[in-house]
Amino acid sequence: MPDMPLEPHPRTHENPVLDIPSELDNFRKTIDNLDAALVHILAERFRCTQQVGKLKADYDLPASDKAREARQVARLRKLAEESDLDPVFAEKFLKFIVADVIRHHEQIAAEKKQ
């Protein structure tokens, strides 16, 4: 018996060449919107941490605060668990961000001393 051809899915505005299910296109649009929101939220977070870095430099405080970082890790792990997100991933994500923040704080402090 010959294979029955599959009914093609409607083409999308994003990729008119490939036939993909409209549900997939809808999920991708949602993911794109969420990615944009994440970028905007991260940008705002870094604007805030830049101000923190300036204050730390003004008061000659260390770039890193290990006690706060530990509290934040515990807090985010708990939030991740409550949200059904892998807490290990949440911790790695936070540590990645914090490492960049510390680098910026060290740079701000070094520039202030010049």
C-alpha cells in the first residue's frame, strides 16, 4: 500500500518555505516574546547593579558579597522549585550573572582609583 501524503501545514509569516504546524509557530512566537522580555529585564537588572557598583566604589566596599550571594542562591533555588524550574539551572544562571556583575564592580572600582 503506498504511503498517504501528509496534509501540509499552513506556511507561516516567519518561514514561508517550511511547512510547520501552526501550534509550533504559536509556541515560537511566545518564546520570542519571552526572550525579548528576558533581555529587557536583564538590561534593567544590570543598570541597577551598575549603580550598586558605583556605590560600592564610593564607599570602598568589596565587589563581592559572599553572604548575600549565598542568600540569593538559596532564594532563587526555592523560587525555581516552586515554579517547577530546575533549581540547579537557576543557580547556575544566577552565578553566571553574578560573576559578570562582580567583574563590572571591580572595573568600576578600578576606574575610580585612577
